[in-house]
Amino acid sequence: MLTTFNSMLEMMREAPDEQSAIDHFTAIRWKNGAFCPHCNSDRIYCFSDQRTHKCGHCRKRFSIRVGTIFEDSKLPLRTWLLAIWLITSHKKGIASTQLAKDLGITQKSAWFVLHRLRYAAQTRSFNRPLSGEVEADETFIGGEQMNKHSWQRTGGKQSGK
Ligand SMILES: [Zn+2]
């Protein structure tokens, strides 16, 4: 389900800017209908900025990222979509250094992106992990030693993001 585009060109066409990337992800996340990430109500209102939603039940405002692996990331959704495409097209895995270069982000961010997307691939969902679940589990990134940079191999932990 993580493979959202067949090619780089298709991605560029479908998500030429951040808003269309948001729209694209919204369509995936709400393919069975809009719902509130706080109370699951389906009484959702959309603001005219097309990015903010409000729940008619609990009255909370939220973006489509709330409750997903993207929630606490500052990276644009478009960068995430591109990362998904890059990762799924590198069947043997992609190093965080390469991903950082391709996306124009820091290696630390790239490592976080890889970590989160691997979690999403495992759970087949974009739902956010329970607090601490990903970062606490070192075996999560096991099995791909060759793709890891030395500071990760030696157990370098990500502190804050
Ligand atoms: Zn609600």
C-alpha cells in the first residue's frame, strides 16, 4: 500500500506542489471516508485553506497528519511521498546518506524518514506508532546493517528530532 506512484514522472504529475501532495495523502487516508483522529467521528468540516479540518463532534481542529507517522515531522508531505517512492524503488534498500542526498535533507532526517516508513511498511498503515514504540525498539532497524552508517551501527541513538 506504500507504493503510491508507478514512476517518478507520475509522482511529479500527481503531486506538483505541497497542496496536491496533501490532497493525495488525504485521499489515501480517508479512502473509506473522513474521520476525526481524536474521536473517530465522521462529522468533519474542511476549512478553506484545504489543510485544516475540524471535528463536528469533539470540536478539535486537526491536519491530515494527525495520528499518522508524519505528525511530528517538519518535512513537507511531498518530501515524504518522494521518500516513499525512492524507498520502494530501491528493492535492496537505500542508505540514509543516499536518501538525504536525493531529498536534500539532513542525514538525521533521512534516518528518521527511513525508520518511520519501515514501520509503516510493517504495519501496512500510516497510523502513528504508540509513543516510544519505534525509537525504543532497536531490532526494528535490524537486518539492514549494510545500509546503515557507522554512527548508527555503533548504536548512535537519535536524540530529539
Ligand atoms: Zn473529533
